[in-house]
Amino acid sequence: MEFSIQQIAALLGGEVKGDGSVKIHTIAKIQEGHAGAISFLSNPKYENYIYTTAASAVIVNKTFEPRQPITATLIVVEDAYTAFSILLEEYAKIVKAAKVGIEQPSFVATSATLGSQVYVGAFAYIGNNAKIGNNVKIYPQCYVGDNVRIGDNTTLYAGVKIYANSEIGRNCTLQAGAVIGSDGFGFAPQADGTYKTIPQLGNVVVKDNVDIGANTTIDCATMGSTIIEDGVKIDNLIQVAHNVSIGKNTVMAAQSGISGSSTLGENCIVAGQVGIIGHLNIANRTTILAQSGVTKNITKEGITILGSPAYEQADSIRMYVAYRKLPDMMKRLDTLEKKVKTMDVQES
Amino acid sequence: MEFSIQQIAALLGGEVKGDGSVKIHTIAKIQEGHAGAISFLSNPKYENYIYTTAASAVIVNKTFEPRQPITATLIVVEDAYTAFSILLEEYAKIVKAAKVGIEQPSFVATSATLGSQVYVGAFAYIGNNAKIGNNVKIYPQCYVGDNVRIGDNTTLYAGVKIYANSEIGRNCTLQAGAVIGSDGFGFAPQADGTYKTIPQLGNVVVKDNVDIGANTTIDCATMGSTIIEDGVKIDNLIQVAHNVSIGKNTVMAAQSGISGSSTLGENCIVAGQVGIIGHLNIANRTTILAQSGVTKNITKEGITILGSPAYEQADSIRMYVAYRKLPDMMKRLDTLEKKVKTMDVQES
Amino acid sequence: MEFSIQQIAALLGGEVKGDGSVKIHTIAKIQEGHAGAISFLSNPKYENYIYTTAASAVIVNKTFEPRQPITATLIVVEDAYTAFSILLEEYAKIVKAAKVGIEQPSFVATSATLGSQVYVGAFAYIGNNAKIGNNVKIYPQCYVGDNVRIGDNTTLYAGVKIYANSEIGRNCTLQAGAVIGSDGFGFAPQADGTYKTIPQLGNVVVKDNVDIGANTTIDCATMGSTIIEDGVKIDNLIQVAHNVSIGKNTVMAAQSGISGSSTLGENCIVAGQVGIIGHLNIANRTTILAQSGVTKNITKEGITILGSPAYEQADSIRMYVAYRKLPDMMKRLDTLEKKVKTMDVQES
């Protein structure tokens, strides 16, 4: 892809200062700019870079007054940061749209249906009765099991595995190696010490605008559905167990896990490496800080919790502050005991 | 698949009350019942649902006495819960048995041998001299390296990767993305600060009736074998390092890890996000609670440990209870110091 | 592969005692020796095994004086341990070299270029303009996106996924299921509680001699590059977020994670299940012990840190030692309070 600076300025509603015919083919930070790249300057602390950058074009604020000559062509806009964000999105859309068609060899069951503008990469597998929406991009080596439904504009990067009967909404992005619908971890202990596997017959339902990270695993429900609501963002290497429900617009950072049948509210923020045990209810707008272990229901909305086990942040910090002083407290206790002993002796 | 209620009743040894000719094609919870689904009622606290459920059939106990009219057909059995479990298992067996044959394109080395009733999905790879037992189901995009052996009735879901020379037993289930036999993490530090990779020449031996979760990784031994004994159940995203041995019927929950050369006993229960350092021996029937870090051998059988580092549960809880009171203890210590100082002044 | 003991002795510069014509086809520990295997004896505490081992050959030190008859053929060398290490490496090289050629069906874009002695396994995908060096081994079901570069002698085991525009150096090994270049986890919160995905346009640059574990995920930079420097060794199931930089010869053990934009120095050692929050700088030669949570910059080189949150090891241990005595401290504080109260009463 290649656009002239003039074309980009038109897209952003900006004014060109310099040679608008120069071709741009990529995007770079101003301090890493190079020929053919476009950058932006918004934060004044980066201003010095604009006088030395090798970028072909720089997007700048209307209010920007150069103090030295600049070799790059400028695109002058109301708000350089916002304009740059728009540019990034347009770029991402173009990159995404570029993949269309069915690469060979791939496997599409005759009973599967594909929408328009679909990409099916080589070695992708689409099972019986699967329904794939419009503009869906299925990268190479993805597995889409029988009866799976995938909504419009969803992207599955290479090697995503979706078990039979799962449902994926619209505008979702699943990163490479994510697994949706694996069997829940359910075993009935037997008298002889062995375990009997409990059949897992439910599915996973992922609603719209959900992002799921690389190598993350979401188990199917034992019966019914494991549910990921609209707008949820899940990072890499996360475990979501059977029959979990994650509320709208909740965000989970990498390597966190949530155990069977727990319900996470809406607009929660879960930091990295958090664990949540099974059968809990976590209220809306709960923030759970990194490496916390959640062992109890959270009923009050909007609080921040911390620690393993996790308590409200202020409590946890108070305990932790005291913990740091523990060696000192021990010395003080020793001293006090000796003193009291001496006093006691004097008295008697 | 579709069965009449009469056929299902015959399978379960139950008596039909209502229209036995109605067709059933799926299973649902009683509160989520819909036309074509069969549910069960065992726990009296769900009784109200039976009068309103849209399920076509409900399995009930002999002792159940309806207090209102019921539209669903009933199957009356001795024990509704047990009958339903049997039904789930039969259903799972039928689903599993449905996949048979070699899909194309797949890659089966000419020196590999396949048993009867095998399923090899499209884009699956079976290497030289691999031996695949009867009724093995290898889903699309699995990799079975050279010389791998897989016992009867084992299922590899989509994208499982098994390195050369690994051995997998009978009746095992490996969820999507599991990796068996990756190189152990062994490096010899060199004088110049670099590391030299230590060749990993052993393998992984997985015995019978083992379940392995999605995207879990089990490294091969440096020499000899990493061993997963009969009946072990391993959840998703678990790390099992080189030369580890996991005893019979031990269960590990998601995101736990066990480091090189450690031995975990039989019938242990390891909760989620537990870490076990290298070269340890963990006694039989040890329970390790969530997020614990095990740093020492456990020699006494049947105990429960907790914490990072982990101690016996009662000790850990005693410490933790005191920890919660630490801010209060600090205040008490301050008060006491002041008081003693005053007393001391008074005395002198 | 099969070699005579005589051939192996020649490779190691050793002297044969016994039948040098016996064929060797594998390597085993002396206590697990069997016909056709070669073992070694270096540590005197294993000496007894040499008199009973079924191994066909044993490498021994020049200084070794047998006290009983030995059936195995001996290869006598200066240093048996070193000789055995050399043998392991040669064996690993031979195993690796054995895979050459393009298996079918595979997908190699016409604009991609492949070096000599390359292996491309079946169902591997190599995208547009990808550049693959000499002696690169790409196992089945790997995905190499558009414009990816892979240096000489690098191995990608089955199912590795490398997103478009990533760069992988020479002599690297990526274990099965590793994901390189997945989108960084970046979302801008909106006024209505939803999140807007921030396009991730950077890439991942992996330098030379890097090892990356199974199912590990390394996200691309938002802009610029996520960088893994020469000689870094990363274990299984590790998360490396967008715009992270990991310095030369740093080692990370399984299930650790490092958040966005953090920089890890050179020759650091990160143990298992460690978490490092975003935007930190960790000095060279920092050692981070298992399950630690790093929340602050580490500016002093060469220190060891521990705990969640992590402090210098001596401080953390001092706190922890006091923590273990907390229940006892509480009793002592109770006793002291009572005593002081009594004394106070006596005085007044």
C-alpha cells in the first residue's frame, strides 16, 4: 500500500505544508522516522525530534510553531494525536481488508456457509453446518468445528481452535492459538481413588466486539454456556473455566484465570496473573490488582481489591505496610519484654 | 442424532409418563429447557421449574409427586441424577464415535500404522513409524511426530502437538493446543555470560486414562522420560517440566506449574496457579491450595499445604490471621511502649 | 541412525576397551542402559551401575579402575562428562539435520524465498515476501506471515505462529505452539464504558541464539518493535507484552510475564511465575525469585529480589522470618499487655 501525503491529508482533513506528492508506505514514531514513513508530533517534549527526523511526513497541531527548519512535509490538523489515531485505524482496516478469498488447500464442509468478502487461509478447517458471516477473516490453520457460528467482521488469526457448537459474535478478534470450547475440567472422584470424567456438553458463547488473546483458553459449559459478553477484552494465556460468565466491557490482563461457574461483573478490570476461585460473584466495576487471589464474593460495586487472599486495597496496604515493619516490631517487642521484666523485678 | 423419549427410557430402564414418541436431540438444564431437549429433576429446590420448563422430557425420581400439571413427558427412574449422568455419558460416546475415517488432505507417513475406527482430521500429520491404536480420534491440525505411540480410544482435539518418540496411553483425552514432548529448559552457563543449550534427548510417557488440558505443555526429559501416570487429570495452561513424574490419579488445576525433576505423588490435588520448584518430592495425597509456592519436600502423606512459601494449612492460616491483625498490633505496641515509658519515668 | 562404538570413540578421541564393532543407536542413563545404548560414568556414586548395566557401551574417565568385570565395551577418555556432552550435541545435530525438503501439501507463497537445506513440513504456511535462511527447519503446521525474516539454522517446531513483519534471527529454536507478533493488549476507554482497540502496527524482533518455549506468547509493539536480544532463553507459557525489551542472555522460567513497555536488562535470571508490571526498567544481572511481583524499577545491578511486591532478598527474608513468628508475637503482646496492666494497677 502506498499513498501520497496529499491523499492522507485529505483523509484527515489537514493542510499540507511542503511536498504533498511524496509517497508514504508505513507509520513510525517520530524518533524512529525513516523515508516513506509518516509520524506525528503532539507532546511538546518530543519537539526536538521533528527537526532531525527522517520521516517523510509529520502530522502536527495547528498551534505548532517551528523554531528551526524542518525537512519533512507537515500535515497540519486541529489535534495531531487524534488525527494519528484515525490514521492508525484506517491503516489497520486496509491491512485487514487485504486478505480475501479461499486459499488452497483448505477444508470447508459442504454444509458450511460462508458470507461475502471472507478470507479462509490455507489449512484452515471449517466443519459441518458452520455459519461464517460477511467479511470474516480466518487465517491459516484455524479450526472451526461443526455448527460453529461466527458473526460479521470477526478475525481469527493463525491456529485459533473453536470447538463444535461455539458461537462467536461480530467484530471480534481472536489472536493466534486461542482455544474456544475445550472441555471443562470436571471429574467425579470414585471410591477406588480414580476420577470419572464428567461429560461436558455445553458450549461457549462470545458476544460482539470481544478481543481474545493468544493461547488463551475458554472452556465450554458442562451444560448451558460459558458466556463472554459484549466488549470484553481478554489478554494472552488466560484461563476461563466452564460455566463462567464475564460481563460487558470487562478487561482481563495476561495470565489471569477464573475458575468454574464464577461470574465476573461488567466493566471490571482484572490485572495480570490474578486468580479467581470457583462459584463466586464479582460485582460490576471491581478492579482486581495484579497477582491477587480472589476467594470471596465481591458485592459492593466499584471497589479495588488486592492481595492473596484479596481484600479492599486500603486494608491490604495497611496490612502490608505493617508487614514491612515486622522485623522492627519484633525488636521493639523484645526490648519491651526485657524492660517490663526488669521493672517487675524492681517492684517485687 | 435424534432419539424418541421411549428409546431413552429403555436405555435408562425408566417408565414413560406422557407421549413417548416425541423426539429428543439435545440435553439442557431444567431451567433452560426447550423443545427437543431432555432435562432432569433431582434436587427439590428446582421443583418449580418442572411446571414451566419447555423441555420435551424430564427424568424424575420414583418418589417425585407433582403438585401441578406438567406438560413435559416424564421418564420415571429410581435415581434421576444417576440416570441423567448415564445419559450424558452415552451422549458423549455417540458424539465421539461419530468421527471416523481419514479426511483429506492429511499426512500419514507410509511407515505409520493406524488401528481400526480411527479418525484422522484434515491437515493432521502422522510421522514415520507412529503407531496409532484402535478408535483413536485425531482432530484436524494435530501433529504426531516420528515413532509416537498412541493407545486405543484416545482423543487428540484440534492442534495437539506431540513430539517424536512420545508415548500416549489408552483412553486419554488431550484438549486443543496441548504440547507433549517440547524440549526441556536446560542451559549451561558459559564463562562469557551466554548459555549453551543442553540437548534434550528423552521423551514423555503418558499412561492410560489421562486427561490433558488445552494449551498445556509437558516437556520431554533430558534423558529418560517425563512420566504422567494412570488416571492423572491436568487442566489448561499447565507447565510440566523435564523429568517430572506425576503419580496416579493426581489432579492439577489450571495455570499450575511443576519444575524440572520434581516428583508429585499419587492422588494429590493441586489447585490453580500453584508453583512447585525443581527436584522436590511431594508425598501421596498432598493437597496444595491455590496460588501456593512449594519450596520443600512434603514427606508426610495426606496433608494440605498453603501459602507462598507453602506450609501446613493450619500454620499458614494462623500466620495469616495474625497478619490481618498487624495494623492493630502495631497500635497496641505503640501504646504499650508509651505506657511502659511513663511507668519507667514514674519509678525512677 | 546407527554407529559402531569404534566410530563414536573416534569422534570423542577415546580408546576402546572391548568389542568396538557393536552398533549403538541411542543414548541412556547408566542405570537405564539397554542393548544398543551408550551411557557414561563420571560421578563415582554411580559406579555400581557399571557392573550391572545392560548398555552396550559406557564412556569412562581415564582414572577409572574397575573393581569387578564389566560386560559393556568401554570408551576411555580424559573427561567422561565432557565427552558425553559432546556426544549429546552431535546426536542432536544429526537428528536435526535429518529433516530436509518440502513436504506436501505445504503453502509457500511465490514471492517467498527459501535458503538451502531447508525443511518445510506438511501444512506449514509461508507468506508473501517471507525470507527463510539456510538450514532452517519449519515443522508441520507452522505459520510464517507475510514479510517475516528467519535467519540461518533456526528451527520452528510444529505449530509455531509468526505474525507478519516479525524478524527471527539465526540459531534460534522456537518450541511448538509459540506465538510471535500477536497484537499488543491496548484499548482506549470510551465515555460509554466500552473500549476502543488501539491498532498495533509494530513488530517483534528476535535476535540470534534465542530459545523460546512452547505456547509462549510475544506481542508486537504498538509502534516500533518488541525486542528479544541475543542469547535470551524463554521457557514455556510466558507472556511478553507489547514494546518490551529483553536484554542479552537473560533467562526466564515458565509462566512468567512481563507487561507492556518494560525493559529487562542483560543476564537477568527470572524464575517461574514471576510478574513484572509495565513501564519498568530492570537492571542488568537482576535475579528475580519464583512467584515474585515486580512493581518498581530495579536500578542497582546484580541484586536478587523476592516477594510480591518484590524487595531485596535479605529484606524479604527478614520480613518473612518475622511473619512466621507472628502468632507467637501476638501471644507475647497479649501477655505483656496484661502484665503492664497489672503493674499499672499495683502502682496506682
